[in-house]
Amino acid sequence: MKTLELFNKYTDLLIEADELQADELDATDISEQPPIQPPTQMTSEGERFNVEVLLKAFLHEPDESDNSIALQLQDDLKDATAEDVKNMMADIIALLKTGPNDTKSVLDDTQV
């Protein structure tokens, strides 16, 4: 019997809380949402740069460390500022420049 009383008491409290919150903003009402800002237009130079990076990425053969770096960058991208994104792009380009074939050729050319 005591369990039923507690259940009824908390059910009543939840109903009262829902009624109090009904006066607040409705997240499903689009008129209460801030306007969506359209994305800025990318320049043709920016598009060319991104295409070049993507093409290099398709040709790149990642090793285990590249995979872990890429996963970390992907996680960091969620909260990244504009400056962080620029730094991430620099990191990605550096990864693509030092692929396994490039590293091998650099080591072969190195005179000790």
C-alpha cells in the first residue's frame, strides 16, 4: 500500500511540473527559434584547394598512427573554432604530404 501512495504522490508532482513548464518556450515551435544563418559562399580557390586535399586523401595509404590522428581530429572538430579548423587543415595536409611512399623516398635520399 505504501508503494502505491508514493507512486501516486510522485505522479501528481510530475503532472504539476509539466503544467508549470507548459508556460515556457516550446522547442517544437519554429517561430520561437532563432533564424538559421545561410553558410557563406566558398571561393573558387577554396573549392580547388579542398578538391586537391580530397584527391590526395583518396590516394593516401594511412597507417595506424594516421588513423588515430584522423579520429582525434574528427572528435576535436565538434567544438572547433575557425582558427582550430585552419590548424586541423594544416595537420591533414601534413599527414598527406608524408605518406608511406614519401617517407620511404625521403629516407632513401638521406645520406648518412
